[in-house]
Amino acid sequence: MSKNSSISCRTSARFLRRLFAPSYCITKGLARDKRDRHLHLEIPANRVIVVTMGTMDNTALKRDELIEIDSELRAILLSAQRTEITEHEIYARLARDVSDAHNAEVLKRISAEELAHYQVLRRYTEQDVNASRIRSALCVSIAKIFGLTFGLKLMELGEDRAQAAYRRAAEKIPELAKIAREEEEHENSLLDMIDEERLRYLSSVVLGLNDALVELTGALAGFTFAFQRTEIIAAAGVVTGVSASLSMAASEFLSQRAENSERQTPLRSALYTGMAYIATVFLLVAPYAILRNPYACLGISMANAVLIILLFTFYMAVAKGYPFRSRFLEMLGLSCGVAAFSFGLGYVIRAAFGIEV
């Protein structure tokens, strides 16, 4: 059938009300047949009419109610449909898998919103699209490994392009502006309602990780210049790091017990702090256990510290909405500053006392 050809069909008005209520889109045309209470549909095949309940029986459709779906607009709508049905599937899968009833309810509500958006778009394209299986599996895996909030907010970071597409499409289809607002407002507010253990204890993780980075990078820099033998530096680093991690975990335990927080238990806080500290210790000391050049080991250890700071700051920026740049530079400046001071102190001590190892 050619682009400008007309299509005719006879459709029950009652059926249309049930199918599309409270509003619906008809892509074939519309005229009233009073004899048998049926609708005779006839307009060019590349246009749609949006009909709101209450106008069908008594109000004639105007010419400006015709919406032309050109190839560019259709591509935007189909892409948005694919995004909506994919995210509907992601939220639905996670809702089935989580054990917390509150989180499952939040995810079901977001999933229902995504499906509703898909159905609105489906009325204009008259075409079903499949969810992206690869994106769905990837997002679900990230959410399970790194936490619901991080995984879902990371997924939503890509919504800027979708929002821009909705704004362009809304110039021709005003109904899409409402979807864009819901995407931006409702889903973010619902995501903030998710209660997750790893985020409740994020402050304890930050404490252990920051202290390990600042203290151990400085200690390793000092040991490197003072001892200059990797096996001694590695042993000293492990002893220093493990001892400090136990001390820091004990301090966090006592701090949380004194605060008597209902959302955080002292033992879990201490465990999160201690594990973050020890994990950082082994990542920083590992080069000294593998290589023999102490200065190369120090360079790799500092690179590991920067990578840890980068990844953890990114995690906090996504999960908690913190500013990435300022937090990253703050942590990096502290670690590098202490390391430089300790390296200089090791040089002075070695020269002053004539230490040769």
C-alpha cells in the first residue's frame, strides 16, 4: 500500500473504548456511522489521530488533530519503546529476585510505570518491540553484584539521551512530555526509597578505605626509601596494615555502640571497616611481594591507590549522588600528600641515622 493511500475498516466504538480508555490513538481515520453505531476509519496510513474519551460521540475531529509520523519520529518512538520495555523487564526481574518485601514493592511500581510508558508509545507506532536481552542481563548482573541502588542508578545515567529524544518527539506529540517528566521525577524518587544494607554501612567502608589509603601509602613510601628491599617492605607493610585495620575496626565498633544507631549494628560496622581496610592493604602491598625493584613497586602501589580512589569515588557518586570530581581530588590529594611527606621523612631518617639494610 502506498504512503498516501487510505485504509478503511469498521470497528466497534464500544470495543475501542475498552481497548484504549481513557485515551487512545487511531491510525486509520475516523468518521461516525449513525446507522449501526460503528466507526468508519479512513485517513492516510502514515498519520495518527489522538482521541480523548468524551469527544468521540459529539465532537468532530479537527484537521490539526492529525499527527504525521515521519521516519525520524518513528525511529525515536521505536527506540524509546525498546528502552521502556527493557527497563520494565529489568525492574520486574529484580523484583522477583530480591528478598526484601519493601524493595520488591518499589521495583514493581517502577516496572509498572515503564510498561505503561511502553503502551503509550505502542499506540503511536502500532508495533511491538522486544527488550534488549544483553542490556537486561548486564544491568541485572551489575545490580546483584554491586547493589540495587548502584546498578539501577547507573542504568538511569543513560537517560539523558532518552530525555532529549522525548523532548523532540513531544513537539509533535504533547503526551510524551508527561512521560519525560515521570521518567525524571517519579523513578528517581522511587529509587531513593530502596533500603539497602551496603549503603547503610557505606560510611564505615569509607572510613576503612580512606584511612588505609592515607596511612599505608605514606608508610610504604617511607619504608621504600628507608629499607629498599621489597621483602622487608612487604612484611612491614602487611604487619602495619593488619594491625591498623584491627585497631580501626575496634574504634568503629565502639563508636557505633556509643551512637546506638537503629539502622547500623556495631559489629557489622566494624566488619565493613576492617574488611575495607584489609582489602586495601593487600592491593597496595601486592607489588612488593611480586617484583624486586622497590621504586617500581612504589609506583605500581601508588597507581593501585589512584585506581581504588577512582573506582570507589565513582561508586559513591552514582549510588549516593555525591559530586565525583571534588571527592576524587580530595581523596587523591590526601593520599599523595601523605605519601610524599612520608617518602621525604624516610629519606631524612635514613640519612640522619645512616641506616643501611
